[in-house]
Amino acid sequence: MGLFDKVTAIFKKDGSTSEKTAINDYSSMGHSTEAVNEVDYLYAVMQVENNRRAILKDVQLMLSNDPLVDETNARLGRKTVRGGIYCIVSGSGKHQSRVAAKTGAKARRGANVANKAQQIIDALWARCKIDSAAALWVSKMIADGDIFLNIIVEEYEGRYRIKSIRLIPPLIMKRNENEFGEFEDISKAFSEIDPNNSLYYQTIVPERAKRHFPLWAINHIRWKYRGGLYGNSQYTSIRKLSKQNLGSDDDMVVRRKTRAPQRRVHSIGNKDKPGDSKVVEEYKAAHRDSIVNGKYTPNTDYYHNGLGDVKNLDGDGNLGEIQDLQYLYNKQNVGTVVPKGLAGFSEDINRDVLEDQKEELFETIEDIRTILEYGDGGPYSGLRAIVELELRLQGLDPEVNGIEFDITFNTLKNEPPKDLIERTRIAREAGLIDLRTAVVQISHVFNAENPEHILEALAEEQDAAAAKMKKEKKDFERGEEDEDEEPIEDQSLYQDAEDYAHLKGLDKIERKALKTLKKRFSRIHKAIKKHINSWEGPITDAESTLSKKDIDKFIEAVTRIHSDDEEVTQAELKYVYTDSAKIGGVLAAAAVGISFDIAKDDIIEDLLENAGKRIKGVDETTLKEIRLALAEAEMDKASITQMKKKLAGVVDEVFANAYHNRLEMIARTETMWAYNESALRTYAAGGVDTTNAPGLPAHPRCRCAYSSRNGKVIILVVGDERTCPVCRSFIDEEY
């Protein structure tokens, strides 16, 4: 079977061919044109062809002379296919890699048939240079209304394949459809004609054509298709406006040239003795146009024989008020699709209006992409038809093998890179997206072809930072072991103990306090040592060795170091203050027979009745379940991790997955609030004035706690690199 027969069989199988039959056994076929008679149809075709050729020539002239039309046409072509066109076969390794880049899952190899189809398509894309040629195709389709893509097929290694795709000028192409909108002969579906030979439209299939093309050899895509044989140029309706605006431009230039030079009136004679006409002509000849220094200088003076008079006839002084030129330009700009604010004319353009116009432009570009992919609805139109033809030529029938593919384009970017980065950062910090999604979303800003490389680099940096922090911590603690701060053991273990001073709970607190104070003295010693490194030899008597200025400076430094370190030590001793108070209550209960556990009831009550008022985005039912989970966790003396698990059980799966960090924040914030409220009530019962105490927690995950000094409330602040400015303002304050 030859090439023609092979491909023709493919199109007959698809139902792309038609027989010249007006009526069949199932339904009647209507005409696709108002000319229901074949002779009338041929006459209508003649009119269409003549008008089409005139429009194509006008558009070519517009593209050459009108910068507005030329630039907007080029921009549409570039922006539509910017970044290339991608054809991805579902289930192929390439498809799996793209999915893995977005999800983080391991990329699979893909199915054999899908991988083979992907290789064929990738080779077609590279061989025919589709990415580089697509911008021209779009520009020509918008300008001419049609593109005729000539599919060149060759034999290669025992099979056929598409060798190249050429663009044929629409001026020399004719679509051979009859009055029913069908090809009478798919072997002569299109013809290349001589536009100067008027006989080519006397028959549906021109007899004097230069050559004929079968249906599969010409991929015809029509823009603004409204029925008939051909599409319509985007600029058909603005041809007249373009000529008018270009004429106005010429008028402005001529007016400036003619009004700018100085003019004189020459009188050859006067009213009493008029000059002779011969004398006047001789005078004019003597003052005719001249060439000065190689530059032509026209003469615009007036001449008369003394009887004449020159007066200015003023034109319409209101021309500038009617803004006719602006109206004509705006009207022409509508036909170019591109908003005039994006074409360089941004005067008096409202930013909100321009944003809306940009959205309309992007929707138009999406329409262009759809037509480029799927075609105009014809039997063989669009990139999909070309891909399917290539697969079948290579022996892979998409229908039989279940091959599905997507033709995609780069996302249109209406957002400046800095705004995109900021929006992504905010979403990431709020826990709305994970790190992988954030990197994939902004990787193109940094020209990263594969987001996976960025993720690998970030992981390496995090590992390096963690290793460095671990080393610094180890060096700082000088090899001392950190004791686990697990909760105090069950009170029942030591309620009946006889030796209260050596209970296991108190032993642990004592060790913690001793370690904290040792670390403080070590820090102070290191800081003070820096001030005495310059002293030579041991000093037994400072007054006899150092000056009074040196001694005062040393005392001032030591005082400042102690003061600066006090905040850190106070925060580290918070554990000692709170847990020793708990054990003290238990010891008192054992001694006097009164259980101090009742003091915790108000914490449970607060968690059940008032917790969660700071939580946003949950309904009342969910809020009650959150309160119950917090109260149960407190009764079970649960850790933060255990509280998170209880909270995850009461919110829906979507909330838990999207806001997994938020559950930890809720657990910490609400329990700290309940404990602080209980402490504040305890201090008030003991006579401490709590009316001016600031509300705690001051913010989500706040670690501050109430305490008392001199009959007033103070705030215990954890002083480290995570302490916020709000909490730092509580230091050294009494309320």
C-alpha cells in the first residue's frame, strides 16, 4: 500500500471523508451556504475569493505601515506560545515526572505504549521545530484569518513519519468544498492556485491549479470562523480606520512643515503703478526653490504686483475639543485586541480598568490556544490532528491503544514576580501550602527548570544548619548532659512518703536549679574574663595595681553583665518555680490532710467553657468538641503531642491536613491561657492586685506566665531568640 492509500485509509476510517450525496437513508443534508444552486455557489465563491484577496493585501499593507497593528499582532503571537508548547502523553514517564515534581512522590517509569508515543511526539516536536514556528503561525492566523500548514511526509526506516510542517501563504490556497460544506474529493481537498488567473474558481476543484493537496497534507485552521470556506482576519473591520489614522498622521506632519517656516509677501509694484506680469514672473524665477549646502530649501513666499492682498482664513478653532483623533484611535485599538495601555498609550488609563482589560486579553489568548490545539471544527484541523496523524503513521492508533495526551501552554503571568513571591511566602507561613508547592509555584521566577533541584538544595542547607546548631549547643554546654524534663511522676507515688525532702520529684527540681545556676555563673565568668584579658599577671590588690578609672569600669561591666543575664536565668528557673509549687501543694496536702488538687478544677472548667475564643474559622459545634478535647487532655496530663492527636480527632480531615501546624498552636495557646487564668485567680485570692495585669497569652504560642513580686503582678518572660517584641516589653515591669 502506498503512502497516499495508507493515509487516505486512515481518514476514511475516521469518517473524515464525505461522499457527494445530498440525501441518505437516515436524514437530509442541508446546504452550508445561502447559494443553494451550484452555479450560484460558484459565483458566490468568486466574490469570496476576490474580497478575500483584497483583504489580505490590505492587511499586509497595514502590517507594513501601521505600527499599532504590527506590534499588537506580533505580541499576540509571542505571548500565546511563550515558553513553548508541551504535548504530554498520560501515563508516560514524562507525565509521571511532572506529577512527582508537584507531589513529591517517586516518579515511575510509565507504561511502554505511553512511553513509545511520548518518544514519537517529542521527536516530531524537535524535527518540525513546532515551538519556534508556533509564534509565526499564531500571528499569521490572526492577521490573515487562516493558516495552511503543509504536512510533508517521508519514509523512514520502513515506516512513514512527518518530516516537516511548512506554512503556505493563504493568498495562493483554495479550499475545495461544495455547497454542502463537503470535500468532493479528499485527494484534491486543497489546491494551490495562481491568484492572477481568474479561471481557478469556475469549478469547485480548479482545473488549472498549480497542484492539488489531499486532505491530510494541509492542516487548515481558521480564525473567527463564521461558516463558509475561510476564516476572517482580526483586522478586517479596522482597515478603514487604519487608513484614516495614518492619513491624520501625515496631515499633522505636513501641517507642521508648512506652518513652521517663515513666509514673506513680495510686492512687485504698488496700487498706483502695478508691476507687469512679466516682471513678476522674472522676480519669482530669481527667488525660486534652491539647494543650500546640499539640502533642498522650498520657497513658500507669496508674490503679487501691488494690487493683491493676503489674508489668513482661520480654520475651525474647536477641532481640539471634539477629540476626533483620540476617538478614531480608540476605535481602531478595539480591533487589535491588545489594550492600548499595554501598547504604550497609558495616559488617563485607570489601573483597575487596565487590569480588567488584561484579564480580557488573557481570555482571548486562551481562545487562541484552544483553536491552535483543537482547530476550527473541520475534519483535519489543529495540532491534535497532526499528532494523531503522526502516531498512526508510526503504527500507534490512539483509539485502539487508548493513548491520551494533553497539549499545554505556559501559564499566563499577570502578576509581577515580587508579588507572586510575597503571596507564596504568606501562604507558606500561614500553613496553607507546603514547601514543595511553594517552590513549584515560584521556581520559574529564578529560571529553575526543575523545582526538585531547589528542594534538594534547601534540604542540604537545613541539614547543614541543624548540624551546626547541634555542634554549637554541644560546645556551649561543654559536654553536660541535658536532663529530660518529663512531667513529675504520679502524685500517688509519694503522697504517703515519710521523707518529703528527698522525694524523687524534688530531687529532679533541685538538680535542675543547680544546673541552671552553674550555667549562669559560667556565662558570667566568660563574659567578665573578656574584660581582664589585658591585665598582666595576677592581681591581689586592685587599688594598688589598677587606677580608679579601671576599677570603676570593671565594676560597671560586672554589674551590666549580671543585669543582662538575669532575664535568661529567670526564664530558665521558670520550671523550678512552677513544678516546685505543685509538689509543695502535694506535700501540704499530705501533712494537713487537705487535697490541693481542687485548685485544678478551675483550669478544667476554663477549658470546657471559655477556651477557643481566639480560634477562627470553626463553627460552634467544632469549637465545643475542641474544648472537650483540651479538657480531657488536661485531666490526663497529656503532652502537647498527645493534645494534638486529640484535637486531630475532632476536626475534619481537610482541616487537619491543611492546618497541622495550627493544631499544635491551639494546644499550646489554650492550655497556657487556662493556666495563667488560674494563676491570676490564685494571686488575687492571696491579696495581690491583679486588676492591671495584661492579658496572657499575648499572641499565639506565647510562653509568658504570671508571677508576683512586692504585692504586684509581674510577667515571667522566656528570653531567647524566639521572644517577640511584645513579650520583651513585659520585662522588669510590675502591674
